[in-house]
Amino acid sequence: MTTLDPERQKQAKQYARIKRRLWLVDNILSMFYVLAWLFFGWAISLRDFLLTITTNEWLLVAFYVSVFIGVASILSFPLSYYSGFILPHRFDQSNQTLKDWIVDRLKGLAIGAPIGLILLELFYLALRATGDLWWLWVAGGTLVFSVLMSNLAPILIMPLFNKYVPLGDEHQELADRLMKLAERANTKVRGVFKFDMSRRTKSANAALTGIGNTRRIILGDTLINEFSLDEIETVLAHELGHQVHRDIPLFIAFGTFTTTIGFYLASLGMDWAVNNFGFFAVSDPAAFPALVLILSMYGLLTSPLDNAVSRWRENMADDYALQSTGKGEAFASAFTRLANQNLGEIDPEKWVVFMFYSHPPLGERIEKARNFSV
């Protein structure tokens, strides 16, 4: 059976500590950046300057947001480079070349910028057209977008970053096992696919992606190459547990609920900002930094609640994996191997779990599996 590597755990703790510090620095710098726009008058100055170029509302939004986010991206690039490229290489977690890392970022920009701009234009259309109820319309639009992305991302976006191929004859036994596991869970999938995770990282992972006709099982090649068939089966059984417990619609519903509250509170905050910073209206592009600040603060405050709900459902998925496979030792071995391979900290402090963990700590999951009896 796989055992924990003490040296890897030392590295895992150090790695996690550095990432938390980087998260804190990033959030503090982002907060100061947004506050500077509001209190130094940059928000209104940029709006006034853009009005000398165009009075078209759609172009004003596009130009304003492009400048605001573009400057933020340039200022945050050194931190992104360190946390996304230097740090994973320092801890031997990345296989990615600098060229590939840059290409990935450019791909993300090429995909995310047009989608983000369209969503922002629709958002500002709602601000202009729906009056005080804009928050309700925006929350409804967010729900529609979430469902669309859950359905389309596996076939339109994910293949742009990784190559997905059906498991071949060499892994036929594994594919048959996983398909039978899905059948027992009454979950229809299009097949079992391998993707080239090793192009970027040494970490291993598996997932059940998509909804309806786009649902498929995907396995990182790092998982296939390093884990036994029983271990992979328990990892995938955990993912199927989310389907059995209908976690995807639950998370969408819960996310819509918290998002709706967030937008309602943002509507109150934006009314205050209009009165105190001299914006024309809530739909004034100059008020965009205030909106970012309000929603960011709301996200930070509600993050522990989101994580707590996620940990609850992840625990249930673990229980399903153990009960459906009856392979407690394989489950414990798989997650021990994940702790070693992914530099996962097995015993983080309670406040760290409360603030940052969307999954139960690996140590708890391993202990649960070892104590499991059929």
C-alpha cells in the first residue's frame, strides 16, 4: 500500500504556505488598485476622456473596461508569473516550458476577453434598461450562462488547452470498469477519455465533465500512468458520487442564490457610490471600479460558506465512492498517492480549511477510507 512521503509533506506545507501568502498579497494589491481609481478620481477622469472620443454607450463600456482590466493585468503580471510559472517549477510540480505557459495565457485571453466583453455589455444593457431591478435580471442571466458553460465547455473550450482521446485497447480493462461504474450510478456518459495533463504538470486528476449529451469521463495521463486500476476506480467513483447526489444542479442553484444576494447588495452599494463619488448613474462606466470592489468584498466574505457547502458534498461523494466500490484500501492508497504526487497537505490548520478548502483535508479522507468496512 502507498505510504506518505514525509519529505513531500514538508514541501507540501511550505508550498501551501507560500501560495496563501501570494493570495493575500494579490488581494491586497488588487484592493489598493481599485480604491486608487475611486479616491484619486481616475475612474471619472477616464470616463470623461473617453467621452471626447465617443458617446456610444457600447463603445464606452468596451474601452473603459479594457483600460481598467488591461492596466490591472499588466501590474499583476509579475505576481502571476511567479505564482503560475516560477513557484510550480521550484517545487517540481510543473513540466511546462515558458513558451507553453505564455501560449496558454494568450489562449485564455483570446477566449476569455470576447466572452467577458459580451457578458459585460449585456450587464450594462441590463443596468440601462431594467432600472432598480437590474440585479434580478443579471442574476437570471448568470444562471443561464452557468448552464450553457457547463454543457459547452467540455466540447468547445477544454479541447483548446488539452488533447482528449478515447482510451485505446491498451487501457480497455480500465475503460470497461469505469463505464460499468457509471452504469451502476445510472449516469450516461459519452465515453472515457485521456488527456495530456503531463504537458503542464506532474499532478494527477480525473473528472466527470459536462451535462446531458456532453457528459464524459476524463482521466489525466499522469493518473493513468501512476495509479493502479483499483485506485483510479475509487477516484472516479467519487466523481460519480456528485452525479448520484445531483450536486451539479445543487451547486448551480446554490450559486445562483448567493449570486442573486450578491447582486442585490451590490445594487445598494452602487446607489451609495453614485451619490458619494459623483457618477452619472449605476450604469455609468466610471462606476465599474466600485462594482468590482463591492462584488470582490462579497466574494471574500461568502467564500467560507461556499467552501463549507462544497466540503459537505465532497464528503458525501467520498462516502458514495467507498460504498459503491467497497475498496477502502484502494481509496486510501489513491489519496495518499495524490498527496505525494500533487503536494497535497494532509493536515492543514483548521482556519486554513475554513478559509480555503473546498474539499476535506486529505488526511481526513485517507483516515475515513482506512476505517471503512464493507
